[in-house]
Amino acid sequence: MKDQGGCGSCWTFASAETIESHWFLAGNQMVELSEQQIASCSPNPEHCGGTGGCEGGTAEIAYQGVIDAGGISSEWVYPYVSYQGTDYACHNNTKAAATIKAYSTLPVNKYEPLLEAVATLGPIAISVDASIWNIYEEGIFDSCNMSSPVIDHAVQLVGYGDDGQGNLYWLVRNSWSPLWGEKGYIRVKRQADPQVCGVDTDPSSGTGCSPGPANQTVCGECGILSDSAYPIV
């Protein structure tokens, strides 16, 4: 389980972890990939979800950066050094440990496509409102403010299930160390359609680009259906 530290690099962790998963599922050797390469070397000219590096971005920006670079280095040869919140210049001159040829973004705010994708394709990078996830310790989380959610965090969706008592959940891998939540994971309430939705009045903190709309409808507990993408190996 990984820890992004004081850097707003959640988008690099969610995307690197998802590339790791799809690279392995395609029949390749499992390898830890470099979040630092994504943070330092992925241009974000339209300021999608931030300005890049520790100031934020999206999984789509990360995937495109990896494609443009011809691949992504391993964590071993391009280690994560932005833990304290400092940005570093790109030095992408190492051999790629994994490559992707494209990426796919799932339909926005749709339950069935995300359910099917994580079941049949593998883990998916998603965006959520994690503004009060600091209070989470265990169990199925259902405490997000869905009247005015603000998407502000990227994580990896790894699966779904139920607790044996009819309570459905999404299983999400976070990047706040294994000491957080359920050994680094959180179970978020999963609702079949119709979904509960809210209006995000600050899209630039999550997935919005500049210029962009002032408001964005997001659905699912913590806006979990709002933005979902995976790499194609």
C-alpha cells in the first residue's frame, strides 16, 4: 500500500496503480511503476483537476503523459520523491517498464458501465469527494455530503461486494498509507440505479479543465461515478 504524503499527487497514484494492474492482467510481469514520472513529466496545459504535479491532475492526463513518453519507468529506477510536497523537473530518460497504447473513459455518472468494467476488465481509476474521508476507520462509508459534493481526490476502484447483510459497497484502494482505513482501503456505499446525485460547484478541484463549466453533476456516494478511466495495454 502506497502513501502520497503531503503532495497532491493522488492522480498519479491512481493511474500508476491501474496501469500496474492492467499490465499484469495482460500477461506481463507485475512491477511497481513510477508515480514520480507521471507527476514530473505529464503536461497539464488545460489545468484539468489542477496544474499538474503536487497541484493535481486527472488519470486521463496521466495516461496521455505515459503514452507520449513511450511508457513508464519502474518505481525502482524513478522513485517517488515528492512526499513532502515538492515538485521536481522531469528526467524521463530511463527504460520503460510498462507501456500503454490508449485509454478509455467510461460514461459519466453511469452505474452499470463501471460495475461491468471493474468486474471484467480490472481496476479502474476513479475520482471522488474525499473531503471527510479522514474520519473513516472501517465499515461501509455513507457519510459524504451529496447535496454539494466537491470532487477532490483520485483513487483506484478494485472491486465491489456486499457485507452479507444486504449492504452493497465499492472496494476502493486509497494512497494514504496502510495505516488508514481498512489497511489502506475503504468500502464506499454502492447504490443500484436510480443514483443519488449532487452538484459540484468547484469542478476545477477534481476533473474540470480550464475554461470549463462552473457546475458539474456528480452521482453515486461521494461522487464515485463521476469520472472513471482505465488504460489499454
